[in-house]
Amino acid sequence: MEKNITIIKPEFEDKKKCLRGLCPNIFARMKLGGRVVNMIYDVEELLTKSKFENDFVTDSPPLKVEKKLVPDSLTPSAFNTLEKVLDKIRDKTTLKIGIWGMGGIGKTTVMQLLNNTREIKTMFDFVIWVTVSKSWNIGKIQEEVGKRLSIDTTNESNERVVSKLLQKLEGKKYLLLLDDVWEKVDLSVVGFPNAHQENGCKVVLTTRKLEVCRRMETDDEIKVESLPKKEAWEMFNLKVGNVAKAPTIRQHAEEIVRKCGGLPLALKVVGGTLRKVKNENVWRQFLRDLKSPTKALIEDINEEVFKSLKVSYDYLTDIEKKNCLLFCGLYPENNKIEKSELIGYWRAEGLLSGELTLADARVKGDVILESLIDASLLEKCDGYYANDYVKMHDVVRDLVLAMTSPKGEECLHLVRAETSTEKMPEDEEWEKATRISFMDEKHLSSLSESPNYPMLLTLLLGGCSNLKVIPESFFNSMPRLHVLDLSSTGINSLPVSISKLVTLRELLLNNCLNLNVLPVELSELKALEVLEVTRAQLDHLPVWIFELTTLKRLKIKDMRRSNYNFVDSEQVLVPGLISKISQMEEFCVPSFLYDFGVSYKSEDIVASELSSFRLLSSLDIKFLSVSNLQCFLQNSKSWRKRKLTEFRFCIGPREMNFYSWRYKNCLTYQGGRAEDHSILPWAIENVLSYSNYFELHGHGELTTLSDLGARNTCELKCCRVFSCDMLENAMNRNGLEMDAFGNLEILELFNLRNLKCILEMEGPPPPLSRVANNFTNLTKLSLFKCPMIKHVFSNGFMIQQLSNLELLEISHCSGLEGLLSEDENVEYQALPNLKFVHLLELPEFVSFFKGIAVCWKSLERVQISKCPKLRKLPLDVNSATNLKQIQVSNRNFWDALEWDNNATKLHLQPLVIDLSLQHIFPTH
């Protein structure tokens, strides 16, 4: 923000100058003024939230353990191996433990179980998981450990990173879990204090080779053996279904299980292939194929295991799924694969059959991904973004790479992803390649001058951050290229030979921070359907972009230049220009109108021409005024016929907040009543009724969110309200009876100077049958800078409605006295799903619920800072059995708390974290 102000200040002074009283560029000044308004709002929001986020969310201490997703099909053997590992960990003399066995045998599953074991959490301060993989390097491991411990390692020297890690782990008892180790890793070079009996630190690693255990100087080695016959049969049946027990099939099934060699991965993959297949001939032929001679092409995988995976691949129902699976091998080992990106590649290369729209392609691609997951050839991911990613088991990836290698039988892939390659090889075999991947190859700094790739369909260079220059003739001999990904490279321009890519369908230039121009040669790409440019240094988008009449998706956003215009101010945007790209399906250019800066007539031209896109299914744009939005809604057939299924609309000078990215349909509105005095203009109401996310700024007359109307809020999942000075409550009784906000999950209220309560209700509560859906889906409630509110919940009825609330955060509410009014009762089981409570700078806050305890069985973390009048927590020995942390601003606050009995304090004492010692709270 400081940098932006530094940039804009001299520009503002320059624009302020007038010649003989006349301002030379009124539109430039208007646009600049809008940017200043944006900054003021940004600063206001940062000031409102910064203390809370800096104190609690952003800098909260890392968790002791981050849980891992464990496979469903667990066997007694896995738990037996786990117990062996635990026995070694309990032994003080055992510092390093090696778990070894062939690929796909279940080593990682044992480690996942170990990571999630409750006993481990009580033994160590930190449990740190690192996936090493074959293409490891020190920097990659340090980056992963840094993220785990909330340490920023960006652009730091190795010595500096080592110093940070040593400082963070000093005096801490850690358990380091190293998965998929291929050679010796010097942990002292990474930055780990040596494990010894005095500090209690330990290391557990998995590897395919016993020799690696010895080189890592493990104290004990535990081999993971193949599953015994009974367990293998049970696992196979779990995957394949009861069909394997049919009399005509059982004999074939038992023989297939035997051929899988007791390898869990093979059993799951083969079981997925034959799941619910009742035709005996299919089983007979599958077994016959398993018995046919095949040479294993994978190191450390025996022939029978390789064959079981290969035959399962062969039995995929169609060539489409096979090709889609093979494409996944282009990603680095153990890498998360973003679904939308992958499906985009598939579509652009032509792997998805049929004439599909972009939206249809995503649906079809998602179905294929699910089928590959069901076949255990791909896996689900864990973590917050699990639904957006998949991953490939390293053994399955080995199979794919073997099949697409020069010795394989499929189309040739050349993959050097994350292999520390500094220069693109020039071997003759590369000329035969159909796909080349250098994904995330940060060492790659130079490319061949003029390579000859006549068969190449896909070239992935995304993540090659040290690649600064592409030779001018580089693209001369790639006549069949369909997909080119140059995202997150260091390039500042594209070579003139880019014009030779006449078959290119997808060009990705996301996160190219140095890219400052799009060459006119791009206008020659007459087959281009997808163009994405984000976070670049462009100062404008050239008008010739509208000559790319085959474009289906255009994404231009988050430019890093302060003087960015959508088009060059010297160019003229005339009627009929935008409508040339009539095949457009997804238009993502949020600043199209606002950063135009030419004339207000252009705004109507843009809105009118956007409405002419008949195939439009996704639109991300900012409308300067409600009238522009109204023009679009009235004229757009895509909107009226509900073909526009995804939208992100900003009305007014505000930008769309990054919180909105997870929602499909988003609306941000800064403004007030309609001209006819309706609470909202009809265009806003119309869009709101289809929105999942709504952000409202500066409405000067709205007194209750109920006035938005039940029909207009029934789809809302997230509602964020800023600086609406007349707003007194989020919901009144009439609003409840209209069944508003039935799907709302997140409610955030910022800087509302007259807010007095969340729910206003005079008299007895209405019948439950009339209010059953109000706020019952709410999982997060946030209040920031609402000085007039005295109690979050004005009555116990409101608490009953919030049975699914998980996060309650309240900050800088100077008049707040408690969560519930003193004359209201609360049930012991109130808020049963509440996990996190964050309280910051509440000078009048006295109590939660009249000082009585409640049973918060789901509560995991309480964070309290600068609440000087708070003397009691609503906890006793039996409540909050899942509590992991009590974070307080300083120890004096904890010591001053009052308790009904000392046993409760002693019980909770080990969970207390003094945040002042974590250097989280500012010292000035």
C-alpha cells in the first residue's frame, strides 16, 4: 500500500496542474481520483482488520500436527507396522527410523497413520511432514518446512534459511517425517538441529531401498511386507465389490489377487478396474493378460506388480481416459494437480471428444477425473483445497512415464519437471516428442535457439522462474502446438516467432511479473481460444486483441502497473469492435470499464457489446454505475436465458475482494437506494437474487439486512457489509418470518457505527416452523468496529439458530459487554459446533454468558487480547474436551482470571500460549 501511494502521489500532483485555469485531461483526473478512493477504502479495511488478522490469524503459531488424509482401505498389517514404529519412537535410544519396501507397498500409509496418531501429538512440540521425492533439493525441502512452521523463506539465502529454522526449532522437540527418500539428505544443511537423546527429537523416513536407510544412518529399519493372502483378498473385495465372491468368478479373482503380489496399490487399481464387473469372460481375459509376458520398465517394481498396473490401464473403458491419465504424468512427482488447469490442457489439446463449450468440457473432465480416482489411478488430495486438486501416486506416475518414454508404446513425453535441468536438451529424440514438460524447473535458464519439434502438441514451461528470455526463433518449428504455458516465468516479452504457432489454442501467461508488452504478432494466432494474462506489467491491452475472433476465454486482470488502462488512450473504442469476438464464453477483465479512462459514452458501448455475446457463460467485470449494469442486464440474452452461470460484478469504485474467489456468483455494490426510493436499484436486486457472495459498501439508508428481501438473499452463502451507517441489525423478526438468509454460511459486519444487535426481536420468539432455516447454516460470524452493539446475541433463541457456527470473531467493538444479555439464559449445550473464538480489543467485555460454563465440545482454539474487564471463561473441567490452545495477549491476563475451582485452571494451564512471547503483538 505504501508503495502504491508513493507511485500515485507525483502522478496526482502532475494531473492537478492546470494551464490558465483549464485542466488538460479531465478523464485522467477522474480515473486517478477513483484510484485514490480505492486506496482510501483499502486502507480503511486494512486498519479495521489488520490488528485482528496480524495478531491472530496471520501469525498464529503453527499447529503441532497437520492431519493427513488416510486411505479408506486400511489393513491389520498397516496397524501392525505402525505399532512397530511407535515402539521404536518410545525408545529413547532410537533417534532415526527407516521404513522401507517396494513402491506401492503402503509405506506412506503407515506414515500418515503415524502423523495422525494422538500419542504422537502428546510426545512432540512439532510433527513436520516433508515429501522429499526423487527430484528433491535443499531449497525445496526448506521451503516446505518453512511453510509448515510459518517461516517466510522467499528470496532468502541458504544460510539465512538455516538460521531461521534453527532459531524456530531451538529448544523444541520435533518429529520429522521424511516421505519418499531416494538418497541421503543432510538434515543439518537443511536447518534441523541434530536429533539426540537430550532434546528428544526423532526422524522417521520412508524409502524403497534399504541402502538409503543405511546412508541416512538410521538406528532401526522396519520393512513393510506384502499383505498376507487373507488381507489381500479382503482389500480386493472392498474395492471390487462382492462380485468377486460369485461362484463363476471367485477362482479367477483369487488368481488375480495372487498375481498382484500382496501390493496394496496394485490391489486397489485392479479392483477399481474390475469393480462390479459380472461377466466371467472379462475376468478370464484379464487374468490371461496378467499372465502374458511383459518386461517391467520401472525401477524397484517387480514384473507382476508392473503388469497388474499396466493391464488395469489397458482396461480403461476408452482411449479418452487413457490419454487423459497419460497427460497427468507431465506434472512433477508428488505434485498437486489443479483440476481446472488440467482439464483446460485436455480440452485445448483435443483429448476431450466432441464440440464442447468450456463449461461442458469442465463437466466432462470432472467426470473423467472421478472415474480415474475410482480406478485408484489418481488420488484425492487433503487439506483446505482438496476439492480443487488431485494427485498421482508416484508408482502410477512411474508407469505413465515408462509408457511414454522413448522405449514405451504410447505417444512420446519428455518430462524434466523439477529435475534441476539448466538448459533444454537438444537430443534427436526430442524431435519426436508430442508433449514436453519443464514444470516448476526453477534451474532452467536458457532454451534452444531454434528447436525442431514437428510433432509437439503441448509445451509446459510454467514455474520456470529463472527463464528470462525466449530466443527469437524458438517457435519457428512447432507447427502443431496446441498448448503453451509460460506462467510464472521471468520473461518480459515474447519473441516474434510466436506468430508461427498457427494451431495454438491455449496461451497462458499468468503470474509473469516482468511481462510488459503483448506483441502484435499474437494477432496472427487465428486458432487461439484461450488467452490468460495476470499479474503482469502491461500498461494496456492492445485493440488488435479483438481481431482474435476465435477467442472463447479472455482473462486479463491484476496488472501490476499503476497506470494500467484497458486499452491505449490513443486508441479509439468504436461500436462493433468488441463484438468481433463473438465466440466469447468467458470474459474475465474486471477493469474493462473502470480503467478505460476515455469517455463515458464508451461505458455504454462496452455494456451494450458485452450483452451481444450469445455464448457467454462467465463474466468478471466492473461496472462504473448501476445504469451500465442495467444496460447489460436488459440486452444480454445470456443473462436473460440464464446461460450466464458464473459472474463477478463490481458496481462502483470498489474492487472485488479476494475472499470471493471461492464463490461462483459474486456481487459487490457501493451505493444506496434506487431513484424510485426502493432500498436497492432493480438491477442490483436482480443480480443479488442469483448471488452466492454479496459485499455491500456505504449504503446510507439501510437499517436492517432483512430489507434486502428473502427472495433476493436465498442463494447467499457469504454476506459482507461495510460502513452502512444507518444499519441497526442484521435481521429483524419480520425478516425471520420471511425465511431470509436460509443458506448463509458467512456473515461479516465491518465499521457499522449504529449496529445494535444481530437479531432484533420484540416479544416471544416465532414458532420454530417459521424460522427453521434462518442462520442455521451460518458457520462464521465476524464483527469489526461496531461500537454500539452491547451483546452479540440479544436472546437465547438466536443462539439456538446458530447450531452450526464454527468461528466467532469480534474485534474493536468498544461497547460490547458480552455474548448474551444478562437477563437471558443459555443452555449448557449451546453452540455445539463452535471451534474458534477470537476476541480483540473489547474494553467493556465482561463475560460470555453470565459467567457460567457451557459445553463447547468442538472448541479447538480461544484467542483473547486486550479485554481488560473479562474475568471468567465459560469453561470447566468437563467442557471443551477438544480444546488445543488458549492464546492470550500476555500471561498477566491469564493469571488474573477467576475460576469456580482451581482444578479447571490446572486442567487448562498446559494449553495456554502467551502471544507476547511469540512476537506477534506489536511492541510500539
